[in-house]
Amino acid sequence: MKAKDLRVVKTKKAIYQALTHLLKDKLLPNIRVSELCREANINRGTFYFHYEEVGDVFKEFFEEVILDLEESYKEPYKYISAQQIKSSAFKELDPKTVRIFHHVKKYEDFYRIILSDNVPTTYYYMFFDAIRSNFIEDSKIGKYNESKKYLYSFLTNAIIGLIIEWHRSNFEESVDDMNIHLVETLNMIGKI
């Protein structure tokens, strides 16, 4: 396995941070390569070595965030057997093992943007699909049931709804409180 070049990692991190900063005030299609380079303190050649356009930066950063989200989503299930997941749904889920809100806090600036009006809804749906795919993957413990696609969409929107509500309150509640809200919400849904 090839080790990551630390210079590339540092450069891309600077570009991601610059893009995040610019997205606070501008729509993605209105950000020019020259201003992104200025903000990231890199030259255009460096930018074009890694990307073709600004949208490519957002897409790559988005994919990195989603990968971290997927790992965060799966974290609590490391402590629950497949049988427990199938039989008791969320009753065995310990809020202390939930990592989704730690992930959101880690990428708070990104989520402030993805949940704002400054990016196309395409990215919201990419976010939705990433979370939903985890529910579908979990369902493969048993047999995937196509009729459950609405259930998976409902559960996905429940999680996104909690994140949106947290965003609306300016991420003021603690990560631990959000973990508890998630587990309580999932347990309430399980009682319906």
C-alpha cells in the first residue's frame, strides 16, 4: 500500500478549508479557481495538477466527509451482534457508542454549508443517499426487501432531521446530548 504524500495531504486540506471559507459567502458555481487559489495560498498550477474545476474540489471533499460519516455510522454496531440488530432494532444501542454527531461536529463548517442555500440540492441528495445506503447495507444481514425502501428513506430523513435541527440551533447542544436524542428517537420509532 502506497503511503500518502504529506505535501499533497496538506495542500488538499488547505484547498478544502479555502473552499469551505468561500462557500460561506458565495454559491459554488460562482467561485473561481483564481480566488480559491488565493484563499488556499497555492498557485494555479498546483490546483490544476489535482483538479480540473472548483466543483471537483467540492466533490472530492464531499466524498471524504461521506466516508468518515459511513465509518461513524457503523461504529456502534461493532458492539452489537447481527442477531441483536435484527431482533431488537435499536434497543441495544448505547448513546456513548454513537459517532454520527462526533462526525458532524468534526466537519461542522462543511455541514453549515451543505445545509445552507449555497450549494445545489444535488449535494443534499448525495448526503441522503450516503446515509440511506447504510440502512440498506444493514438490511443485508437478513434478506434485502425492496418494499422497505420507504422505511430506509424515512429513517434517513429522521437522522438528517436531527442534524438539521442541531444546525438550526447553531450546534449548541453537546454531541452527547445529540447521541441521546438519536437513540431516544430511534427507540420511539421502534415502538410505532
